Amino acid sequence: GTQLSTVGTEGFSESKDTDKYSSTHYARMRWLNGAHFALCKFLLSSFPSSLSCDGSSLNASICKAFGYSLLGRLQRGDEAKAAIILSQDILFDLRDQHSPVTTESVESPIQSTLLRELCTTKLSQAQLDHSFKLQHGGGISPSSGMGPFSLESLRMDVDRRDPPLLSDKSKDDGSASSSPVSDLIIPLGRLWLWHMISSTIRPVSSQDESGLGTINENATHQNVGFLQEAFGVVASSLQLMLAMEEDCELRNYYAGNINTGAKLYHLINVCLYPEEALRDERITPLLVTLFDKYTSEERIAKDDLETITKTTLSCRQSFASACYLHSRSSQAKKKKRESIYKSNTTPKATDEEKITALLDETKSGSKNTPNSSGTNEIKCLEEFVGDMCNAYLEYGAQYDCFTQCMRYFLTPGFPPKIIAGLIQKLRGFLHLLTTEEESNNISGPAIARSLYLSLSGGLPGKDGSKRDSADILDTFSMALKGDDCHLTALHGGYFYLLSVAYIARNLASSSQGCECGVQASKRRMKGLRAEVLDHIVKTATRLLSSEAGRKDDLVQAVFDSCVHNKNLPASFNMNIWPSKNYDSLTWENMIKALQNISKN
């Protein structure tokens, strides 16, 4: 069957997105998990007949939230507890939920996949057998004995630090050629459900076993089935996530305690699956709906700048942290596979060579200090955005859901380096960042909402927002001068309007500030087409003349100047771009006119 390689989560305690159990002592955590498991098992097995203390029926959503949370906190050795929880159909039964996907069978694909992962390899089978014996019962096979006194070994964590490499003989019994401890599925981590949609599909090799380089057609057909099965798991996971967001109690007791940025990172990973995933009618509607729900939090406090800024920064930090931890775990698995390959193809190292390698690893690991974690996160984020750009240019631009995910990286809070990198990689194709709905109504509510989310504020002198960094402004300016200099409001759509809004906001703010800002704006606008300059100046004028100078005023100013081509009132006398000439006198007249608006 399909194997989803879930990401190891032991290192997630370093994430900014932690819960109240993250600092609990290991021994106390084991005791709490045991007590919570006993209660959870009772509630789920007796539901819906279970009663609360006041005699009223216990809400199913609270029971589910309890089970989801506990499943993410189980530690190594709790595999039996995980198997019992995963066997409770009530946790994954969404037939009563109103969602685009319906589940015909009682067993959810999520259940079957996770249960299969618990006993995929010999190592995981032995671990599961060990865990059941810790529960003072039988193992997973009758011949393995009963009770804790029949354990194969103590199986402490220290025994797992350097597991022996298995030979290729293990392939004969259907197991993998290597079973590193990182492949053990427990602990799942508190983001276990979101890991289901950002996992790696491990298909059967299409190379014939004869070693002649021929294609195994049976394996190819199997992989098609594997993809469909994997997409079913992804669709079921998205369906469960949507149910968590729509159910108030599930959200309050479980999903709402996970930072939105981490959820968004794993959700966007769906775009990196094979293109068939975006064509799947089960996946795309759920992806769009969840993306809209996750990003809607930034639109709740429309006029509360402090609240929305704090929410945005927290979301971006969590996004970057999730990206770093996900990448670090993937790289660790990659290095492990490479080391296994090298060990099977090169002579065994001597004891002296092993000690030298260990010392080198310790030295290199010491560089990864907390002070450099921010740099590591940005580097991983750059690589992730690069992968997204490659997939977008290869096949993703035709899907609006992919376009929405790409534009998320242009929203405030991301490092200027990330925004600049994305624009640079998409040079010549930036007009593709407009969805079909927005193209059909270039000044409609859809593109207005997108621009609102992508702008950092209105006029800083009026709404108290911060000015944009010079790197971001230079990036937008250069984009309109280079390969995309032909962009217009109709052809460039979202990106053209966003670029004009950024530069116009800076021009309006600079006219109220120091001379250095004015000169920087002059340098930035030099070389732009007369039409673009006209749109920028008119947008800045309208923003300055607005009463509140808010972000929605900026969006409306862009529409009036670039799309509707409305003339400014005669009192402004802003006909200052009579030709393509860009001289000092024209610039000085324009700055004086903008400053007069500010004074009035």
C-alpha cells in the first residue's frame, strides 16, 4: 500500500509554536499520557452514552479534540496506545459534517495509513509488540509471549542512537533495506494531522529487478494506484482540518491552539505534490477553502493596526519555523540514506576514522547555535520558495489555488529577501499572479481583498503603519523596468497594481518626511514609463488627500488611477508628466504639489 513518510517531530520542542505540555518533565509526561489515555479510551469507547458530571450528554467534539491532542503527545513506547486510539472510528467519522468530500467506508484513509505505518518494518513491528507488552498484555503475535517479563529488550532511547545498518537481505521479506529509528512513526507531534499533507510518497521503484535498466510495467501501474490512494489520504486530512475549523469546540480545544503559520506552511506543501493532486476534485476545493480560512484571521481586525500586525508577525514566524524544522528533518533522513548507501559500497571505517568523523560532526553541529537559527530559517524558507517557483512555472500557474499560495509570500511580514527572491524568479511571468476571477473583474472585490492583504498599510503619517523597506521598494521598481516593463493594469493585473501601490505609498510618505526619502523615491522612479509614473503620482495624490489614509483608501486610489483612469480634481493641478522627459524641474513641481496637499 501507499506509505506516507511522516516527518519526525522530536525537535519540534524548539519551535515557537509550543503548547503547555512542551516543558513538562519526561517522566511526568508519561504519567499524564497514561492517565489521559485511560480517560480517552473510556470516553471514546462508550460514546455516545457517556455523560458529564451534570448528567448532560458529553459533546462529541470535546471527545474528539481530547483524542487528537493526546495522539500528538504520545511518546516512543506508546505505540499500543496510538493503535487503540486510531482504531476508534468516532475520531475520523465525518459523515455528519457538511463538506465537499463524503466518506463511504467506516475506516478513514487516515486511520488505515497511520495504523499501517505502526507496523511497516521489522523494527516498527518489534516496537509495537514491545508497547503492547508494556500494557501487561500479549504482543502482536501469539508466539511472542505475554506481559512485560517477555520483552525482547528494554528498548531504551539510548539503544536507538546508532542502530545497526541492515543488509539487502531484508528486502526478501518485504521490508525496507534499512529501518533507521527515524522511520518510527511515534512520536507523531502535535502537528500530526498537518504532517499527513506534507509527507513524502514512497512509490515502488519502476526499475526492473534484473538490473538491466528496463522499466517494470507492473510497478508503474502500482504507482498510479499508490498516487490515488495517497491523494485519498490527503483529501481526508484536508476534510478533517476543515471540520476542525468549522466546529467551534474542535477549534477552541485543539486546532485553535496551533499557530496559523505552521498550518499554512504544511497546507501550501500540497502544491508540491504531482500535478494530479491539483487536478483532483476532492483536494482543490478543500485546499482553497482552508487557505481562505487560515488567512482570514489577518482580515478580522481591519482597523486595529496593532492587533493585525502582531497576528501577522506571529504567523510568519511560525511559518518560517515550521519550514525550518520540516526541512531539517528531511535533510537528516536524506543524510541517513546516503550514509547507508555509502556503508554498503565502501569499506568499513576504522575506529580512528569513526572518532575523527564524530569530532568533525560535533564541530559542525556547534555552529548551529540559537543565534544562527534565524539565518537557518530564512535559508530554508528561500529553498522552499524556490521549489514553489519551479513548480509554479512548470505546471502550477494554470491553477488559481497555486497562484493564491504563491502570492502569500508577497504579504507583509516575510523577509525582504524572500519577497525579492520570488519576484526575481518569476521575472517575465509576473502577470500570471492574477487569478481568472480577478482578470474578469480587475477592480472587483476579489482583487481588492488580495491587494489589501498584500499591503503593509496606508499612509504612515495618518494610520500609524510602518514604512516599507528599501529592498522591497527597489524590487518592485526594478520589476516594472526590466522584463516586465510592458505590464499594465489590464495585462499585469494583481502584480502591476501592487507595485504601483507600494511605490505610490512610499512617494506619498516621503513627501511628508525628510529630503533623503524624496531623493530615494526619485532614484527609484527614474526609468519608469510615463504611464506608470502617471499612475504612481495620481495614486499618491489620492492617498494624501484621503481623510484617514488607511489601507483600503490606498486600494481604492490604485483602482481610480490605474483601472478607472479617473482624472484628479482641477484644484490639484497635477498635470506634471506632460512628456517622457524626467527632469529636475518636473520632479520639484510634483513634490511641492504633494507637500501642499499634506499641508491642506
